[in-house]
Amino acid sequence: MQQETELETKFAQVGHGLTVEDGNVIAGYASLFGAPDQGGDVVQRGAYAKSLKALLDSGRQVKMLWQHDPRMPIGIWDEVREDSKGLWVKGRLLESVAKGREAAALIAAGAIDGLSIGYRTQKATTGSKGHRLLQELELWEVSLVTFPMLPSARLTAKDGGTPCALRAMVAAFEEASRVIAAR
């Protein structure tokens, strides 16, 4: 059993991508089971179960951060659960937070399209191919990121387009930026 104390981050493969709905609701896979990343780690099915139960029992929740920066929460993950594919998340970017508005604008423009998890390894072994098999993780946060570790760890806007509400929020943010810059 391997016990690590430092917080680790993993740019996660998100499978079918993260969807954006109603301008600020985002959902998708933050981690897929059985997929090796470029660092040689493979998250095993059930790795998050104990952590998610502990969070639920204590009334805490997984944080939504910008680029793994604990000083930059940008939203709320309303739902975080394991299923047969991996770790599925659904949450809201907060329009009242500057970085949340910026994240929405960057997603709409296609500049940000990655997800990444922040965690502590509680139990891991080495597999036959030399991969670190992550069997139990203490999940701390899921971040929106610029550079995912896996080429397929990308966000996608629902239906390949930007929802009207998201476009309106981006336009309002851009107009407010112009007004502030003109002062």
C-alpha cells in the first residue's frame, strides 16, 4: 500500500467531453477508469467511493477550481459520482465571480477545453505494465484547465455550439471590460 501526503493533480480524460448548458451548467467525466495517462497512472473503478462517501457524510463537497489554484474557486460541483465509466461531475460556473465569467468566455471561445482532478493517493499498486494503479483516492477538487495531460481530455460545448445564455454572458462580460478600460 502506498500512502502519499501531498496533493496531486491529474489531467483527466473526459471521454465524450464536458457539456455546457443554460450558459453556466457544465457536466461530463472528470476521470475515466482504466485509461493510462502520460504519467503512467491508471485510476481503478471504485477509487473515489470512500472519499465521496466521506465528503457526503461530513457535508463537504468537491471544489470547482480554476487551473488547480485554491485561491480561485469558479463554481460549484452540484453532483459528483462514480459510475461504470468513471467520475462524472455536474456543476455551475458562478457568474458573480470574475474568474467564473472568464472561464465561461474562454470555454465559449474554445480557449479552455480541459478538466483535471486534484487528489491525494490513499492506496496504489504497480501493474504488470509498470503503471501506477490508483485504487483509492481522496478527491479534493476538479479544475477547468488549459493543458490536459491526455490529448483527449477536452471540453466540448453542447451540440458543437455556444448556448445563447453563454453567448449573452460573454457579451456582457466583454462590454463591462470595455467600459472599465475606457475609464
